[in-house]
Amino acid sequence: MEKKSIFQTLNDINVNGHTEVKDTGRVRLTYLSWAWAWAEVKKNYPDATYTVYENANGWNYHTDGRTCWVKTGVTIKGMEHIEYLPVMDNRNNSIPADEVTSTDVNKAIQRSLTKAAARHGLGLYIYAGEDLPETESVQVAEKIERAELDKAKAEINAANSRNELTVVWNKYAPLKTNQEFIKAVTERSKNIAS
């Protein structure tokens, strides 16, 4: 019987029950629990190690003075896969260097280690959409926003009171900067008796 490679072994593990979905307002992203991912790596490869690379000053993150990133590696049976990951806020935007906290860096390190483990095969498929060319990512985000906008507009038109309209307004908070959304709320508000 042929022995499976590290990649095949880890890639065959179903991670679906151990993911979290995060809505950034523009796109929905799926994350694998870092603690579960590392436990799975260690169950299959007890000698696996990880490295958090420090900069020349001994910091566990790197910076160009504008933004920050982390560099991590996961080594299994002598093969290391390295991952670089920006230090990001809860909307997946880079945090300016002067606003980065130790908590932000810690979260980036854990996510980076999970992605380094994915390079070995564990949960790699959940990152498949992440590497779309930017134009495709924008198109996907626009489709998601259009669907959300259409749903919001249906609820706006169904609102029979200002209170119901306020509930819809608050429910779709990420759309509050969308001109079409604002116009629909404003027009419906005019048609509802106080």
C-alpha cells in the first residue's frame, strides 16, 4: 500500500465543521480555527514545529513605517512553508503602523500560522477564492452588495411605519453609504404616514 504524502494526508481532512464565516461588509470570508488546525497538524505529525520570524529589532512583526505584517513558518518532516500576512483590522484592511496593537499582531500571527499549515494541505481549499485577481474579487463583492441591496429594498418597500423603516435602516448598516439605499429609504419615508 502506497503511503500518503503530507499534503495528501492533511488535504483529506474535512475542516468544514471548524470554520468561521466573517462578513467584512464587502465580502464574506471563511476562516479555519487556528487552535483546531494546529491540533490536527500535531495529531498527524507530532514533531511538527512552527516559527514566528522576528525583525532585526527582535519584534514579532515587521514594518515599513506605514503598515505591518507578520512572517511565520510551519515545518513538517523537515519541510517548511512560510506565510506573510498583513496586520489587519476586522474589515481586513491593513492597520496603519502607528495604530497597531499587540492584540492585532497576535491575531495576525495565529491566522498566518493557519495559512502556513494550509500550504501543507490542511484546509487549503477554503482559501481558494482568496487568490482571485482583484478585478474578480471586486466583481464578487459587487454581486454580494447588489444582492444585499435588493433584499434591503424589498424590506424598505414592505415597511408600513417609520419604526419598521428604522429597523431596516439599522439592519443594513453596511449599506448606509450606498446612495441607492439612502434614496430608497428617503422615498419610502415620504410615503409613510407619521
